[in-house]
Amino acid sequence: MKKLIVLLLILVMGFASCKNSEKQIDKIEISKQYFKELSHSDDSKISNCLTDSITIIEGEYKIIYSKKDYLELLKWDAVFSPNYKILEIEEAGGMVKVKISKIDKRIAFLQETPFIMHQTIKFQKEKIISIETEYLDFKEATWERNKNTLISWIDKNHPELNGFIYDQTESGGMKFLKAIALYKNRK
């Protein structure tokens, strides 16, 4: 009888310790931290939120980045001084769904208003493995008009900056900012 009680106690303690070791991951908090660090452009803290590779999906485009390559892309984004604001956030089905507003110097020039988007963030354990983005208010006509006007003006007046629009490196972002500043100060 004593052996049976000891065995039951060991089993109960074993199950209890297994349950406690499976701590619940706060995916909403990780997502909030990710957007906060995007606004601050803090690579090391952003890196802590990501798996070794991350899949980015925007419409029909799906790109798988290594963590290193994704952080390089974020250096381009950081040049424009982004500001991300969470409008809504919820966890559903192991994913986090976020409605977000993003504004930066590039978006302010090309779209003239912030992007509003839905993002679905998927996790592998406590790290972000993919982000799918759906733009809710992309003003294509405004974007294309402002982009084409800027490119034409730069081609004519500052050909040394040609190609800035497609260069998603930190130096490409600096050229993009310079192009916007030159265009705004053209008079």
C-alpha cells in the first residue's frame, strides 16, 4: 500500500511539474515589443523577437529572409524614422492579429497619410516566424503620382541619385531621403 501511495505521489508531482514547465507564451506582449522596437529601430531587441528566418507576405509577394537579411532591410526602414501605432490587437488561433498605423518620411511624401494595415503574426515557440500584411488604405494613385514625379525630377536634376527607389539598403534609404529633401527644396 505504501508503495502505491509513493508511486501515486511521484506521478502527481511529475504531471504537475510538466504542466508548470509549459509556460504560456504571451504572444501579444511579444508583438507589442516588436512594434515598439521597430519605431525605435533597435536591431538587437528586434532580433530577440525573431526566429532565424522570417517569412514576409504582402499580397502575392512572399519572401523568406534570414534574420540577418531582414535586419538589414529594417535598417533601410529606420532611415525614414518610422512610427508604428497599434490600433487593435488580439490573439486568435495561436496567431496575433494586429491593426496598425505606420507613418514615416517616405510614406508621408508618397502616400501623404499613414498606412493602415492588418498584420497576422505567426510564432514558432516564443519567436515571430512570419508576418502577413494586408493594406487597408493604400492610395495607389497618390503613391504612383508622387513617386513618378519624384523620379522624373531626380532623373532630370540629380542623376547621381538614379535608382534610389529600388535600393532597399541603408545607403539606398539615405539616397531616397536626399531625393525627397532636394525635391521639396527645389524652388
